[in-house]
Amino acid sequence: MTHRGSRVLHVGSLSRVEGEGALRLRVHDGAVTEARLEIYEPPRFFEAFLRGRSHTEPPDITARVCGICPVAYQMSACAAIEDACGVTVDPAIGRLRRLLYCGEWIESQALHIYLLHAPDFLGRASAIELARTDRAAVERGLRLKKAGNSLMELLGGRAIHPVNVRLGGFHRAPARDELRPVEEELRRALDDAWDTVRWVAGFGFPDARTDADLLALAAADTYAIESGTPTVLRADGGTESFPVRDFPARVRETHVPHSTALHSRLDGRLHLTGSLARFAIGGRRLSPVAREAAVEAGLGDPHEGAVCRNPYRSILVRAVEVVYAVDEALRIISGYEPPAHPYTEVPPVAGVGHGATEAPRGLLYHRYALDADGIVTDARLVPPTAQNQGAIEDDLRRLAQRAIDERDPDDAELTALCERAIRNHDPCISCSTHFLDLTVVRTSSPAPGGGRA
């Protein structure tokens, strides 16, 4: 709509993001004065649901937060409650949890790469349209996702909202023979994962850089997934780690008037969590196979300190992480022996516990306060996308300004640019795939002598 020099563009169905939201971009005299990612979905109230429930219930309740990465919520919940109760699970249970988490990484990252993100690089509106021109690629992505789902179904009881996870471990651990069909599927999936790396390495990547601080878990001897220490890589290259229990003091959430989702700042600064952060902070801990994949993808050798800060190239890191997750799953399966008991007892204790794991989209933090009977008196969940929203808005503002300065794109081109910038970060706005509305407001100052500039 155009009115006396002002222009408002409203796009009502941006697909390939999870959740419902709107983007408002305001341009005045060629300057981007506002870039807001507006989350308008009603609050989910999961933290309120958890209060008054038994300490054994959060793994099942929080699994319903997200149908794409329910394991992340279950593992963070288990970690926090076990921390509150002072319980450490058997290492065999820990390995089984990591194996389940690998399944989620495989299916979620494959979904994003093939169905949500790749069409942007190939000039396609959707994966359906992509399948018409490159059916083999889409089928490869679906095979990878199925391999991850198979692992989740075996260990979790089902791929969506798994039911076999419980506090302290699992209701049932699989026998060694039960893993063989999945192992065979994963061996085939490793070839597909390598082909994915080579495929996305051939995409064209615009120049871009995020200057936000990077936040991810770091582990001493492995690439962090189900546990680790929160670690910061500052924009100036400095690093710092802190205990998980300090997360609430370091990452502060605030309400913003344009969103029902909270915004987060790390020590008052914009920060980004997710694949780019994990690769920058923990890339040295990738397996040799994944390290080779990173080099082939053009990311450089993580063992030599390679860091990627280009959000467009995050698809490369996700492809490397799929290689890693498949390789790691095969490693765990090869040495698997069922635990003596599928779970460790977690008797209730009055206290406060903290837990963090690496969801595909980034660090997911849980905090629970329990009374002596194990009743949850307080709960706090901080998902990755809530942490990333500020950095996403900053990316949008800078990318839009650069495009306006260089070529002054029309609304259609500016809309496509903003859509891509959002999908670079794979936001899970509300853990359900719907639409994003884009509003662009263009204004100008009065020209000398009257009229509009």
C-alpha cells in the first residue's frame, strides 16, 4: 500500500519457519530505523503447568513443548532435576541418552537443511517445488530424517514426544540385537550425510557476519550434546566459561512490547546460540570423520581454530553436524552393552537444580526448585530461539541496510532477503510450523519546497 511517500508491505504467509510471528521493517530516508521480529502467539504457560507437579513428571510434560526436538526438553529436564536431587546416572545410561539425542539431531537438522533452508539457495519456493527439479536430493533428505526417527522410535518409544524416557534413565533399555537394524540404516545414512555436505558446499553464500557473542556448551573430550559447560566466545575473540547454575545471572530475560516471547541478553550483550556457536566453541572436539567433512565443506579445520560467523553458511555447519551425529551414533552402538538397570533411582530432595543441553537450535536451559516431597515449586525454561531473537533482529537490520545502500531493492527483493535472514537461524518460534507475516514501512522526509523526497 502506498500513501504520500510512505509504503507498507504486508506478506501474510512466509513458510518454512516453525511458529507464528510477524516482522516489521521500517525504512526512513533510506535508513532502516526499526527491525522487529514480532511473536504474537499466545504464551504457552509450560512453566506454570510444571508448578505443583511431582519431580518425576517434567520429562514427560516438557516433551510436549516441541514436536521437533522433544528429546532436548526431556534431557534438559532430567539434567536439572537430577542435579537438584544430587543424583548422577550410570555412565551406560548416559551413553544411551546421547544415542537418543543423536537421533534427534539427525532428523531435525536434516529437516531444516532439506525442507526449510536449501530452497532459499536454489531459487525454489518450497521443498515440493525443489522435488520437481531435484527429486533425488529431497529423497536423500527424507531418508536421513527417517534414520533419525528410527533411532528415536527404538529408544524413545516413538519419534514425537518419546514415552520411554524417565527421570534417571529409561523405562526400558533395548537389547543389543534390537539395535542392529538401526545400525544398518545409520551406515547407509552416513553416505547420505556425506552427500549432503558435498551438496550444500556447492551453494552460493552471500557475504554476511554476525557480531553477536556466541554461546554453547563445551565438553572436555567430546562435542557437546547432552551435557557440558556453558562457554562464551566473544565477538573480539575472548573466551569464558561459567557453571550451568550461573546461567540465570548471566543470561537475563526481559519482556519487549512487540513480542509474547522473552528476549535474552548475555551479560547485557546480544548473543547467538546454535550450530555456528557450537562449531566455533567445540569444533576441536568433532570426530575425525566430521572434521574431514568440515574441511570438505569449506569451513576450514576446526582443530586449527576455524570459526564461521556467516549466518548463511550455517547450513554447512548443520550438514557437518549430521555427519557427526550419524558417526557418533554408530560409535555408541558398536560398543553398546545394556545397562544393568535401565534407570537410576532419583529420590526427592528439597533443592534447586540446573540443566542445559544442546538442542539442534542451540543451548536449552532448565531450572527447577523442589520441596522435600519432590513437588516442583518453581520452573524456568529458556529455549534457544528466545536467546537468538535479538541477534536475529540485528542481522535483519544490518542485512536490509546493506541491501538498501548497495542497490535499493524493491519490496519483493527486500522481503525475500528478510525471509532468508530469518531462516538462516532456523527459529522455532513456538515449536509448531505456521506462517510469518512481514510488514515493511517506508517513509521519507518532505522535499525542499514541498512535496515528498
